Amino acid sequence: MTESHNNPVVLTSTASEPEAAVLIAYLRDEGVPAEMMGGLTAGFRAEAIGYVQVLVRAEDEAHAKTLLEAFNRDKPEIDWSQVDVGEPEDMAEVPFKPTCEQCGYDLRGTIANRCPECGWTMNADFEHKLRQFQKDTI
């Protein structure tokens, strides 16, 4: 094994394995071998900070940086305000939506008659519907 295989360089870091995998596929399609490292910490769900590093051989670093610039420049911009993702499945069929009328906070697990997010006080009718919803679904 050559020295560069023993000492890869970090081209960039991404927030997730899928993001790194797309970049690695692009680099490989362009003839630059690449790997990822750190996927287990990036996906860990206990508030651990982790990134996935994209590694390339030292002799490919300059070309890989040029490809990375092109990859980032050519990504389409998504206007997320125009993307309709619909309602969450578990809420789509519910006639009463247990959300705060002031801030939209999900009140399904709330035991108080106030929104824990904004302090809105439920009226008696809303609270009755919420308790019935909780009884039926939780």
C-alpha cells in the first residue's frame, strides 16, 4: 500500500452519511477514489456532535477540491417555502388537531391547560376536546 493510502486527507465534512455518500459517488464518477469516516457519530441520537468526513488520497486532493467547488456550485437551490410536504400521517386523519391556537405547538402530551411553548391558556371547549383526543389516542 502506498503512503497516500495510509495517510488520507480530509476533503470536507458533512452533517450526514447520505450527504457524504452523494459527494463520494460524484468524486468516484470523476475518477477520484474517496471514502467516508465518522458516520456512527453523525447519526447518534443522543445530542452528540458528529460529522462525516470525506477522505481522499493526498495526491488527489487538489483535483478533488476543484471537483468539490463544482459540486457545490452546481447544486440546485431549493425554495423550501414552495415545497408542500403535506400533513404528518398520524395527524392527517385527525379531525381535531391538538395544536396551540396561538403558536401551533403540538399539545398531545400536555397535562396543563396552558401551552408550554407560548403560555396560551386553553378555553374550556378546546381543553375538553384535547382531553378526549388524549383519551382516544394515547
